[in-house]
Amino acid sequence: MSSAELTPEVARRPFTGRRVRFGDLSLQVVAGLAAAGATVLVALIAWKIVDGASPSISKFGLHFITRVAWNPVVGREVFGAGSFLFGTAVTSLVALALATPLAIGVALFLSELAPRFLRGPVTSLVETLAAVPSVVIGLWGIYVLGPILARHVEPALHDALGFLPIFGTPSSAGPSIFTAIVVLTMMILPIVASIMRELFISVPRELKEGALALGTTRWEMVRGVVFPYARGGMAAALILGLGRAVGEAIAVTQVIGGGVGIHANLFNTGDTLASKIAASYQGAATNLEIHSLIYLALILLVFSLVANLSAQWVVRRVARRQGIGLNRGGLG
Amino acid sequence: MSAHGITQADVRAVNLPRRRVVNRTMELLAWLAALVAVAFLFLIVWSVARKGASQLNLDLLTKTPSVGFFASGKSGIANAFAGSLVIVALATAMALPVGILVAIYLSEFAPAAIRNTVSIALDVLNGIPAIVIGIFVYGLLVLGHGQSGLAGAFALACIMLPLVARATMEVLALVPSSLREASLGLGVPRWRTTLSIVLPQTIGGVVTGTVLAVARVAGETAPLLFTSSIVGSKVSWNPLHALQTIPVAIFELSDSADPADHARAWAAALVLLLFILATSLAARWLATRQRRRLSTSR
């Protein structure tokens, strides 16, 4: 407590009422302005994006969202988000479907199974995976992962499951929607796993021990006690993971290859909302294309708002219900 | 077999061998999942280290990219190192004071309703995709004025702000309220208590949070693509012009047709990765130290 300047001199110095009030007021006003600024910033972002997209909104309206076209040729300009929405939905939903069981496994390992000497190091390693910049993961995706998938994994999947349209003709070079899915899986796995680990750790010990004492196996304890207790938080974690996958621009741009169109074949190239914006950074042909790119950003913004607020809503609702549920359990 | 708890059927000692097998299988799958996650990290780090180390030399840090007719083997990305330094430093200078003030207001002054609203705003800001932040700053500062390092720094500051504010709020909550009460009880006014009694206690946590935020934005590419990417090859320290940065350089080099560029991209990725690993480790060390100090002072 040596750093705290509570020497007798300080304490004895007389504070007049006005000085006290002035000092309190100014700190409160300055800090309050900063807090107001942070809130206004969110509103400013929303306003600027809507404002930037408005020429495209007034030209294409809501049809923009479903139209599958991106033609910047002057005079015949047509823009639509349909194919990018499709690309975003496919990549992020499949990535989430692949990452979810892995994340649950990692979180259970770290919270229930791992021997003490592995727990700390593996937790750090998983957090480090989350800290790897997306541009580095993208670089690795282009030159290491992409070729491996194109040469070995995609032909194998095509041969074994080729009757399914999603496993069509393998890509020739490496860039494909499939590569983007694998990259996104790697990127959201550590995020979802870390949140779930904390959820699983927060399950009261007596509930777990009670289940084990009743004679359940460890897995039955997890299914019967840990999952129901953490269900709401797990849903929120998945929503946040989905939001991260949808918003990821750089790594996806590097490995997805680009292109307009809706194909069932995962081994085709494609684009997501975010990757289309990022890929256009070196300039657009016309102003209308710029406004249409901002329209794409608007769709992303709306999605991230909905995802975030619904995750918070789920957490709050479950917290309330769980409180009641636990009380009732205590009385019974 | 209800999802809402353990039923009698789950616990009855029937079919014990099968239940044991299921349990074993699930445990094995969890081990495998952990192995996969760790393997992902090692695959990336190993590739970057192997392909980057051979290219890592002083030229990378000191030479500028050679272009066109005069292109030679000896070129580096010195301009990107200078630009990253300037932009990240500026972003920290913008986000750190505002973030701390926001946290002070929310933890020490704000009524509950305002605290909830601003908290939600911070969470929302944290959830907005980086590329959307980039487009926002493009519309706000770049359209009509041109790209600049300053615009890039502002975009990164938008990403840092919720991280710094959240980290500061977490440590402010750890400061024992007896300390505040002792100070207020001695007649020290509220602002003085906050600034010279409470805030010094949180320095360790604030530094940790800031270091983690710096590590995060140092690797961000998306906010800079539209704000500070159209650059020359000279080393520049002037934030009023567009500055090259390491992540944007990797992004551009990885897309190039020239294999020599790919090699430089790997080397730059190795430098970036080493920087981020070092800062994360430093932050973790600081965090454990801080936690020990706070728990002994109680």
C-alpha cells in the first residue's frame, strides 16, 4: 500500500466544500463524457454505414439481399449480396458444426479429464491458438493447408462420398469454400472452447460429486449435470463463435478464391460477405460499387448486432431461470 | 434419459459394461479433441518457423521493398515495421486513456441503468467485425481526405477501446471497498480517492489488459485495408500519410506471383507471431504477479 498517497498530510489538508464538489464533478464529467463517447461511437458506426450504403439501398432496395450478381461493368451495373450470403452461411455454419463437438471435447478435457500437469499448459496453448493473427492463418491456409486438402482430402472425399453434390469435383489448386471452412473451424474452436471451459468449471462441485456418488459414470455425470447446468452459456458461446466466423474477412479472403454464384460443390471457389469486401480493397470500378460494398458491410453489421444482443439475452435469461431453479432445488 | 437431469434409469446398475464403454469412448474423444486443437497450433507455428527462419535476416528489417527495374534479392519490409510501430502506438495513445476513463465512470460513478447501457454498447462494439470497423473509418475519415496512418490508428483504437475498458473494470472490481471507505472516511474527496488510492492499485491489471489489446491489434489486417494500405515503398514515420504495416504487407505479399515475395511473407509472419507470443506471455506473467499482490494485500 506504499503507492497509495494516504500520508497524514494529505488526509489533514482541508477540503472546502466547493473544491470537493468541483473536483468530483470534473472527474465525473470527464469520465462520463468518455463513456458517452463509447456509446455514441457505436451509434456513429451504424449511422456512417447506413449513410454510406444509402445510394445502393435506394437503387437496389431489399432485392439486393437475395440477388445473385456482382457486375461492375459501367452501364450494366448490377449488384446483389445473394451469392455472398450463401457463401457466408455455408462456411460459417459448417465451420460451427465442425468446431462445436471439438470445442466441447477440448473444454471437457480441460475442466474434467486433464491431469494437473497438462491442464495449465494445454489451456495456454488453446488461448495462444486464439491469438494467432488471421493473416498468418490465411498465409498457412494458402501454402500449406490448401494444397494438402486439394491433393489428398478432397479427392478422397469425392471418391468415397461423391454421390453427394457437396463433394463434387475436387479443386485444382487449393482455394475453395472447403479450405475456408477448415480455416474458420480452426479460428473459432479456441474461442468457443475457452468460453465453454469456464462454464464447465463454474458448475458447482457438489452437483458433480453428488451425481458421481449416485453411481453415474463420468460421461453420465457430464450429460446429466454439466450440460444442463451450462446449457444457456453454451448456446451463447456458439452464437459468439458463429458471429466470429461470419465476420472473419482476411483469412477467408486468402483461401476462398473468390467468385460469384451458388454451387452445391464445397470444392468450388466462392466468396463471403466479409471476404468480398476485403478482396475489393484496392479499389472499386464505380461509386455505386463502393456503396454496394458498404451495403454488404451493413448486412454484416446487422448480423453482428443481432448475434451479440441475442447471446447476451440468452445468458441473462438463463441466469435468472437458473437462480430460481436452484432455489427450488434447495427447498425440495 | 432426460436432458434435464439424472433419472433413475441412468443410475440403475444395469448394463454396466456398456455404460463403461460409452464413458471410455467419450473420454477418449475429449482427449482427441484436445490433441487436435494443440496440433493445429503446432502445425501453424512449425510451418511459419520453418519457412520464415531461413528468410529472417537483418535485410528484412532494414531494407525497403525493391520494386521494378532495380529489384534485387536484398529487399525487406522496413517500411512495414516503421508503420506498424507508429499506427499501433497511436492507437494505444487514443484507446488507453478513454478506455480507463470509461471504466472509472462505469465502476465508480455510473447509476445502474447507465452502467448497463454502456456495458452493452461496449460488448456490441467488441462484436462488430473488424472489416466493418474498417469500412466505417473509411466512410468517416478516408472518403474525401485520402488514407492515412491516423485513420488506421483510429480504426485499431475502436477495437482496443472495449478490450482496455473491460480489463480495467475487472481489476477495479477487485480493489477492496474497505480501501475506498478508509480513504473517504479520512475526508479525502471522491475524485482524489479514485485517482490516487483506487487507480494505482489497478496498474498491473491495466497494463496486462493493454498488452493483450496491443498484441491483438498488432495482427489486425482488416481495419487497415481501407484506411492505410495504398502506400509507397519508402520508410515513413508520418501518420498523416498512409503507412504500410506488417499484417497488410503479409496479406499483399501472400497474394503476389513472385515466390521471393512468399518467402518474405513467411519471414514477416514469423516476426509477427514471435511478437504476439512474447507479448501474450508477458501479459500472463504480469497477470499472475498482479493477482498474487492483490490477494496478499487483502
